[in-house]
Amino acid sequence: MMDTLLITLQADEWTEAAIRWLEAAEARRGSKRTRNEYEANMRLFMASVSKHPAQITGSDCQRWASDMHQAGLANATIKARLAAVSSFYRFAQRYEVTPGQYLHSFNPASAVQRPSLRTRPRANPRTS
């Protein structure tokens, strides 16, 4: 019974953090669209990994990025989705559950190399 209570409390903390993160994103950007995109991207990620947010690893994030690439998604889409996940975990690292105790200690998305948006090489001004 205690394990169920602990899981419920943890889920409530993560849910509360997600709500605060989305509110902060909307306030910072001044756009409900950004909030909606972040929320949609986070939902896609959570559905893909099927784990509690505290159990997600860098490997999970890398696998998701690889899956999106193999599915043929545009680099801009992959980058935006990874940015949303990374933003959430950065927020969780600063989200105080109790004084001095933060929700999460690391950002699993930070280990993922984000795709480049450049489609062709830049001209070298010295040789042009």
C-alpha cells in the first residue's frame, strides 16, 4: 500500500511540474501555440517511451530521435520535439519539491545530438 502511495505522490509531483512548465513556457514566449506544441511533443515522447518520467534515460531519448529519423520526419520536427523534452527536464532540475530537493537530477535529452537544420554547406567567404 505504501508503494502505491509513493507512486501516486511522485506522479502528482511530475504532473504539477508539467503544468508549471507549460505555464512558464506560455508566459515566457507569450504564445499559447508554443505551450500547445510543447505539450503535444511531450505527450508523443511519453507515449513512445512508456516509462515514468523519472525512469527515462539518455538512451530512451536517443532511441526516440532515431525512430523519428527512420520514420522520415524532417530534421526541424525532430529538433523541435527534442527541444521540448529537454526544456521539460531542465525545468524539472530546477523544480523544488521540498526545500533543497529538486524533482530530477539530470536532463536525459541533453545527451542526444540534435539534427542540423542546414541542408547545404556554407560558402567559404575566403574562397568565394
